[in-house]
Amino acid sequence: MRKLLVLAVVSTMLIACGPKKLETKEDYIAAVVEFEDSLKANAVDVNQLTDQAIGVSYAEKCLAVYRQFPKTKEAPRYLDKAHVIFASLGMHQRSVLLADTLIRNYPLYKNRPMVLESLATAYDIFLRPRNKEKVKMYYEMLLKEGTNLPAEQRENITFRLKNIDLSFEELIDANQAQ
């Protein structure tokens, strides 16, 4: 009963006070950090979001930083966060749109190889119909740009490109038959 009363009081305060006006980049980033802190306080792992409403809300806060301040050094990091959140929620179409924007608008982004791999994987496995041209394009970009890729990862990508006409499932089946 006491928890219900506390929840009602907090809800009333939030409604009465309204949302905090966001004006500066720091305000937007603070809103994301505050949201992350509230998730952690409620024992929600921000890397394991399963509630779509919470995840979308979190991703939208990250996107607000990117949209309001696209020329800042923080913009690609928050765009990437949103891309990863949508992917973890299984919202792959939205995720690839953001990742593609990231690749196109921030060619020097430090996590670019991970984003390229994410795009290739999404087009190879999660999006239907499968788009093998995009899979090939992103893997080739990764091989070209990823000079620090581990040898095993480079071999796996090269193998995937040699077998690009096979779906991921067909590739698994062919490997198991050998």
C-alpha cells in the first residue's frame, strides 16, 4: 500500500512539474544518462532491453541528441546507441536505417567496423527478403576499411562472400553436411 502511495505521489509530481525543458547538448545528454540511471535503479540491464516501449523511449532519447546536435562529436555515438537498441529489440528495419545514416554521415566514426558488420548481418540474417547485394557491399567495405580485423574474422567474412548466393541457413546446412 505504501509503495502505491509513493508511486502516486511521484507520478503526480512528474505530471505537475512537466518534462524538463531541454535546451543544450548537455541537457539532452543528461536526459539520456538520467534515463539509463532510472533503468539501472529498477534493475533493468540497458544492454538487455526486452520491453519494447522502454527500449523505444530510450532510443528516442539517444536520437534526440543526434537530431539536435548532428555536428557534435557525441552525435554518432548516440546514433549508434539508438541503432543497437533497435537491433536488440528486433526492430531491424529501423536499426539498419540508423546504421546506414551513421556510415554515410560519419565516415571517421571509431566504431565504424562494428556498424558495418551489424549492417551486413542484419541484411544477411534478420531482414526479409534477404538483400545479398547489401550483405556483399557492407562486408566488402568492412574488409577494405577494417585493417585491424582479426585474421579469423577476415577469413569468415571472405568465406561468407564466396558463398553469398547461399542464405545464412543454407550456409549452416552446407557446413553441417561436410
